[in-house]
Amino acid sequence: MQLTDDVVQGLKAPQTITRPFSSREVKSGQVTMDAVNSLYLSASPSPVAGHLQYDGAAG
């Protein structure tokens, strides 16, 4: 998985997700990848932090 600028910003942004997404929202495209990434990061911070390391040279 390549780290895009959006993903990097998602890693730096504060977590603002307060509830799970409904399948209807996901299918209709109302849930952005940034939100999904934020939800994943907030759900499991330790394994993600160990694998996603951005040094600024990847892009």
C-alpha cells in the first residue's frame, strides 16, 4: 500500500469518528477512505503504527 498525502494527513489528524458506519453509507460512497483509515487507526493503533512509517521520501 502506498502512502498518499491523504493517508499521511489522516495519520496526523485528530480522531473525530464517533460511531460505526452503516453499510448503506459505505455502499453509497458517503464514507471516504480518510474516514475509514481513521476508523481503522483508532480501532487498532499499535499494529498500524508499527507498519505505516512515513519518512517523507516514499512519495
